[in-house]
Amino acid sequence: MRVLVVDDSEVYRYALCAVVAATHGFEVVGTASSGREALDVASLLDPQLVLLDVHMPGLDGFQTARRFCHRHPDAVVLLLTASRPTSTTTAGAVQVVEDKGTLSPQWLTDFWLRQGGSR
């Protein structure tokens, strides 16, 4: 599973990359520190899953997710936040906003399987 990690916090980017690296069958193909950067590198990296922070300067996670899903409809975007998560689902492949603190290799695997993905 090819994963793009997008977060303006270097600490969270590192932590999310560590979770992905510890998840069997998943690999970080790239990171980005902003929504614009993510959109710029996505065509080159061809991620299947994007872990995307909601709160970023410039393009926030929701705006980035909408644009990303329009350009890459086969990719799954998971919005993440360190603040209070919501259960709102938006259009396209964007998933519910999830608390960054709940991510683990098992959670990530289960999430992907719920999306119809395979290992």
C-alpha cells in the first residue's frame, strides 16, 4: 500500500510515518508539509492512501481532500486531527475525520480492509 503523509507538523509527520512503516504491506512513498505540496507531488508518487491533517495553513485538509479526490479518484483520503474528531463524511473518497492518537498499525490495516482494499 503506497501512502502519502501530509501534515504541517514535523513531529506528526514523523509519528504517522512510523505507524505506516510498522504496518505490514504499507509503505510511505512521500511526505508533504502542506496541502499545495501534497497536490504537487501526488502525481509523481501515485499514492493509494493519503493521511491528511485537517488543520494546515493555506489549503486546509478539507480543501486539499476535495481537490485530491477530484484529481485522483482512486485514492483513499483519511482526514486526521489532533483536536476533537468528527463523524462527518464528505463527498468522494474522503473518510471521517479521525483522531491522530488512535492510529496504530492494526487500526490502519482494519481501516484499509473496511475500504475494500486488500493487503
